Amino acid sequence: MGLASSPCTLICLTLLAIHFFSAPSHQADYNYTFPSPLPNPRLLSAYTALQAFKYAIKYDPKGVTDNWCGFHVCNYTGVFCAPAPDDPRWTTVAGIDLNHDGLVGYLPMELGLLTDLALFHLNSNKFWGTIPWTLKKLLILHELDVSNNELSGVFPPVLFEMPSLRYLDIRFNKFEGRVPARLFELELDALFINNNKFTSSLPDNIGNSPVSVIVLANNGFSGCFPKSLTQMGNTLTQILLINSGLKGCLPSDIGKLNQLTVFDVSSNELAGTLPESIGEMAKLEQLNVAHNKFSGEIPTSICSLKNLENFTYSDNYLCDEPHLCHKLKAKDDRKNCLPYRPLQRSVAECKAFNAHPVTCDSGGCASPPPPPQPCSLPPSPPPPHFHHPWP
């Protein structure tokens, strides 16, 4: 909507004119006189921040900021107020939720004035730029969701200055470069950084993270499967490492992740056998190891898991599956080397793989377990016999 599309907007423009058109920058000091009645100082700071935010929004297709006028910021659409946690006598802005509003713009420095903000949700918009450093002043921010925007640059260092942050979602943006090892030392409960342009290998200390949910999929990672992941057994319930460029084998003690309900390592370059210890993941519901180079037999312990609903292991070189696997609610075993199963690799392709199997030390990954024994493949079918009627 245009900036002058309503009387409310005109009022806001009048109030902002002193600042935006007389000061050299909209990030200057805000020591100008307001008409009465004045809000409390925290709401006054919130007013300044939200007006700067509205100014930074260049397109508002749903008109969600049309009523962002005047000092009653608690009435603004998407803004939520509550008593200040350090002094309940003061009302303050505690949350902003502008998800799925199609807003186009950037995040201004003035957002750092929202020092009582606990929840900041901006997913599914078109904000560009990066996360401003002034957000380090948001000392009680608990949830930050800026997913599905057009934010860019390196991993935002300001995220390490938010001591109360527990939920971090920056997926589906254009962040790039290395993922700092410090990220996995934060006291987060949920971490989503998938579908960006991060590169390099995953840090060795990833297992130090206390998260219950972690999604790192669809970046430009490479390197070996991080062994330290098995240290996360007490907290981790879901992990998605889809298309993460991982090589090597799954650790034999991967079953230590016994709180997992979702384990997805599909579309990597993992090799070796599926560890027997996966059968110790008693809560596992979704298991996806498709599009790798796993070989050998599927342990019976995996398909014996009582809560397992979906087991996807297509596009590997597995050569035997327990009958129990056929009883799962949902499974996909296509494009393996499984005898007498439909839609498998050709016998020639399976023999060629077994002649030169991909081992766990492929890609320089250390401490490989012994390679799996070659599969016993069914013989090729005999040529058809034609009965000739003549003697």
C-alpha cells in the first residue's frame, strides 16, 4: 500500500516528519517533543522502533501496518503487549508476529529499542539485508523466526549476543559461508538453518548442542559424518541432515540417540552397513537413509522397532531385508540389490558395486569399521527356451 493511503498514515507521517526529514539519518537521536498524552518510557521506545520498522517496510500487500499510528502500540496489528518481566507496573511490547504477510523491506537498527521483546516472528515475507547488530540489546528474546525471507550475508554474529534465545529459525534464506562452531555451544532447544548457502564441514563440536530438534539440510556442507552427534542422546528427538554432503559411515553407537523420533540422513554419500544399534532407538517413527551407498543386510532390529512407521531405504546397494520390513506401514526399498523384489538395480550393477565397494574411509573419514561381506546375488535368469515343432 502507498504511504499516504489513509488518514492514519498521514498522522503517522506528521509525527515522524520531525525525525525522518530533519535529521540526517533515521538512526539518529530521538530527542524530539511528542504531543500528550505520553506513553510510559518503554512504550515510547517501542513506538520509535515500530515507526522505523513501518518506514522500512516498502510494500505491505495486506495492509497489516495500516493501523500502526499513534502511541497506542499495543493496538497495532501483530504487536503483543504484556507486563514488563522486571517491573509488572510497566506495560511493554513483548511479541511481534508478522508471519505470512508478504511484507517487503529490511530490518532497521531501531528494532534494538524493543528491549523487552520475547518473541519475534517474521517468517514467509520478503525482508532483505541481514539481522542488525542492535538486536544484541534484546536480552530476553526467546524465539527468533526470520525463515523464508531473502536475508543474506554470513551467519549473523549478533545471534551470539542473545543470552535467552532458545528457538532459532533462519531457514530458507540466502545466508552463506561457514557455520561458526559457537552455534553449537548456545543453549538452544530448536535450530533450523536448512536451505541456505552455508558451506564447509560441520564443526566437530556439533554434539555439544543441547537442542531437541536440529535441521541442517540442503546447504553446501561437505565432510565426514560428525561422530560427536552420539553425545546428544539425552535431548535430541529430531535430526534432518538431508543433502548435507556427508561421507563415511554411521557410527556403530548411533543407537545412543535413543530419544529420536525422526532420523533423516537421505541424499548423502554415506556408506557401509546400517548399524545394528539403530534398533535401540525405541521411539523412532521416521527413518530415511535413501540415496546413499549403504550395502549389506538390513538388521532385523531396525524393522522390529515398535514405533517405526516409515522406513525409506531406496537407492542404495542393500542386499537383504528381513521379512518384518514388509509389514511396516510405509516403506520404500526400490533401487537396491534385494533378491526377488521389484524395481531393483540390475544384477550387473550390483556385481560391479560389490567388486569395488565404497568403504567408510572414503573421503578421508577415519576409523572405518570392517567392510561388509559381499552380498550373495541371485543368478541371472536363464535364456528363454524355445520349443521347435520340427524334428
